[in-house]
Amino acid sequence: MRIAHAEQKLMHITMKLIGQNINSARRSRNYTLKKLSRLTGITIENLDRYELGRAINIEIPVLMRISTALDINLEKLMANL
């Protein structure tokens, strides 16, 4: 039980860091959530959840669409993990 809780906590921290990286990259390009949504085909609501670290999981293909739209490497979105 303790291991599952620790894994859950680690996943939450990971999602929060990825979200912060997405938010930072989006803002540095002066993109709104609406513009990023148009570029990726991902709803504004989901992008907002990702940026706030409220997503339980973000699949790699989704991260790839975001990184492509932001013109950054996928590794950069996953930096500081």
C-alpha cells in the first residue's frame, strides 16, 4: 500500500512538472490556450488540466503533438523530471 501511494505521489509531481514546462513554452511563444488547442487538436480544457498538473497521465503521442506545435523537442517538455 505504501509503494502505491509513493508511486501516485511521484506521478503527480511528474505531471505537475510537465505541465509547468508546457505552460512556460506556450507563454514564451505568446500562444493562448485557444491557439495551442487549434494547433494540436487538443481541447482547451485538457490543455489547461495538463498545465495545472491535474492530468493523471499524458500519453506520449499527445506530448508529441504539443511539442511539435510549440516547436520544441519532446525532451524539453520532460526536462527537470
